[in-house]
Amino acid sequence: MSLRWRLVAVLVGFTALVLLVQNVPLASYLRTVELDRIFTSLQRDAFTIAGLSIQVLEGEEGADTAALDKVVDGYGTATSATVVVIDSNGVVVAASDSSVGEDYSNRPEIQEALDGRAVSGERASQTLGEPLVYVAVPVRAGTQVLGAVRLTYPRSEVEAVVNSRVRGLLVAAGITLVAAAVIAILVAAAVTRRIRRLRDAAEDIAEGDLAARAEVSGSDEIAELAESFNTMADRVQHVVESQKGFAGDASHQLRTPLSTLRLRLDRAAELMDGDDPAVDQVDAARDEIDRLQRLVDGLLMLARADGKEHDVVAVDVAAVARDRVESWQPLGGERDVEVLVDAPGIAVAHAVPSAVEQIIDNYVDNALDVVPDGSRILVSVRIEPAGVLIQVDDEGPGLPAEDRERAFDRFWRGRQDGGGSGLGLAVVASLATASGGTVWLDQSPWGGLRACARLPQ
Ligand SMILES: Nc1ncnc2c1ncn2[C@@H]1O[C@H](COP(=O)(O)OP(=O)(O)OP(=O)(O)O)[C@@H](O)[C@H]1O
Ligand SMILES: [Mg+2]
């Protein structure tokens, strides 16, 4: 699970826990309070009806029985309660249902009320078959109990009222949970967005953009991390650039003494007698100097290609290919090797200056090193949607797949006969990358190696 969703899960989970711990006791408390409130209000209504029943129950002359019936019926209709008014013998004198005249004296709550006590509670109904909530109160005139009033409600109705209150609590809890989830998502997004930016900066540096830096905002731990990251990137950039600078400077400084050394050896060779046994040694020394010079040139080229800023220019790759092939033909001709070109009239790509020449020269040079006498080397140029493709095919021994990757590493050489410096392909790769292109090696249909480069159009 990503950090973002983990944060959301923790925040929402915590909120749910708090709501649970808070709302479970609250819901049970709310139930009790609500039931109490209902019983109190029922009792108050029962006492009011009891007050209105006094005259009727006293059996006074002209007592308005019809008025009492109206009140009892009205209450029953308005509230879905069943109201019964009972005289001191337990006989129903007024009721919101059809129980007038029935004898309720054996019902425990009626007995209690006739004994002068107000009672409330729950019991199973004989008639309805579902639990009832009841309130029974005595009707008094002074100390004398004249009868009783009983209100009954189906328990389910009372439950419905209580449940609607508890449901309100649940809805509030649900809204709180949704709000917590939304806030958690926003907070997590804000935190992870900053971490993602830091990761992007790290990836940019890993891909070679040493100037990439993380954005520092705020003053919290993530901002501190971004600052530390930037300090580290500053140091890495400094170290890498000074190393590159050193390689470039050192190569540059070595060129002059090497040229002087070479001149001095040439001069020494001239002064020597042809039979002098030292001639061979001087010749070998001159070869070594040549090798050293190529190495230094390669290092200098690499240092330049790896430099920070590169201006890319438009180049007609087809024209360059024709020109370079023409230059290589005499050298190939010495060994009867045909250097051929297959290119369209024009193929414009974008590359750093001299990159195309260097790429073709290095590929052809490598091929000439390995091909047998009398074979062919083909430089082909093709325009493709992805860029301009340069391919150099030869009829040499080729390279095994695992070596084709490594061949672009600095100083990697397939043959240890002391020929090359192992920098040619590294220079090619650097120049192509600096131009926004790519390089790779493949098996040639001619049996040898196919060295490729693709440059953007
Ligand atoms: N066309 C090819 N066929 C077979 N092997 C090749 C070919 N091109 C390159 N290689 C192998 O890849 C190695 C690296 O080539 P790279 O051009 O980098 O160095 P190099 O040719 O040895 O030296 P230099 O720095 O003088 O070019 C070579 O030593 C060779 O073994
Ligand atoms: Mg080479």
C-alpha cells in the first residue's frame, strides 16, 4: 500500500475508533433519556385526563360524560395511544377503543393505580399480541381514589421514536467519518506530493541531470529533508564536475609533452644508424607514444562530451556519411576492404557539432580493425519516425551479446592485443547522449557487427 493510502487508513481508522468509543455509551444514554422522557410525558397526559375524569367518576349530577369521551377519543386518535378511564371497581367508563364496560380490575397496573400509585412499565398485550408500554395513574379527589387512567402504546412505536434519535447520532457519526476521510485524503495528498517531488528530483539526478534540485517549502521535517538532499546534490555536482574538469585539464596538459616526446623520438630515429639495435626499441616507443596520444585524445573528447551545456545543431547525416566514407576508402583499399555508403539525398538530424563525424569514424575504425582483407563495410543512413538511423555493418567476427552492452564502457576492449584504448565507443555513447540520441550494437546480417546510432530529427 502506498504511503498516501496508509496515511488515509490510519487517520480514518483512528476517527472511527474515537467515534465508536464515544458513540456506543452515548447511544445507550440517549435511549435511556428518551424512554424517560416518553414515560414522563405519558404520565403527565394521564394525570391531565385523570383531572378531567374526576366529575364523571364522582358520579355528579350533570357530569359531562360526552366531553370526557371526546377528550379520550381525541387523544387516542392524535397519538395512537389507547386511553382507558376506569372507575373504582375496575370497570371501564371511557375508552378510546371499544372496551367500555369491561372489567379491568384484575390487571396488575390497574390494581396498583386503584391503590393510589402511579405506575409505568412494559408488558405483553393480551389483545394485540405485541409488547405494550403503559402508564397507569390514580384519579383522586382529596385522599379518595375514584378510579384510574391508563395509557398504553405499542412498544414498537416507542422504539421507533427512540431509534430515530439514535439514528440521528449514527448519521452524525457517518458524516464525521466521511469528513475525516476527505480531510485525510487531502492531508495525505499534500504530504505525499512533497515527497514525490523529492523523489522526482532524486530520479533526475540519477538520470544525469546533476543540476536538479528539490523544492523546499515550509519548515517541517520534509523541508529539512529537501534541504539536506539539495546540500548533498550540491556536493555531488561539485565533486563530479571537478573530477570531469580534472580529467579534461590533465588530458589537455599531457598533449604538448607527448607531442614533444614524439618529435624527439622521431629525431632520435633519424640520427640513428639503420643497423643500430636500439632502432627497434625507439620504434616500439613511438608506437606506445601514439597509443598514449590516442588515449589522451579520447579522454579529452569524453571530458568535453560530458560537459554540462551542449548546443545542438542541424546536420545532414547523409552528406557527412558520404564524406566520411570517401575519406576511409583509401585506408580500406590498402587491405582491399570496400567501404560503401547507402544514404538518401538528405537526412537532417540534430546533434552536437562533430558528433556525426565522430560516431561514423569510430564505427568504421572499429570495423576496419577486425574485418578480414577483401571484405566489405557498409555505412547506411535511414530516416525513421523516431529519428535518423546510422548503421555500420561489417563482415568481421562480431561480438557476443553480453559484450555488446559492455563495449560502450570506458576502457573496455574485446581484444587485448594492445591496439585500441577502449575509449572510442564510450566517446560515441557520450556524443549521442549529449545530442539526445541513442546507440547500440547488434548482430549484422553480414555475419559481423552492426553498430547503430539514432539521432533526433
Ligand atoms: N565492429 C566490431 N567488431 C567486433 N568487435 C568490435 C567492433 N567494434 C568494437 N568492437 C569491440 O569493442 C571494443 C571497444 O571498442 P572501442 O572503439 O571503444 O575501443 P577500441 O577500438 O578498442 O579503442 P579506441 O579507443 O582506439 O577506439 C573493441 O576493443 C572491440 O573488441
Ligand atoms: Mg575503436
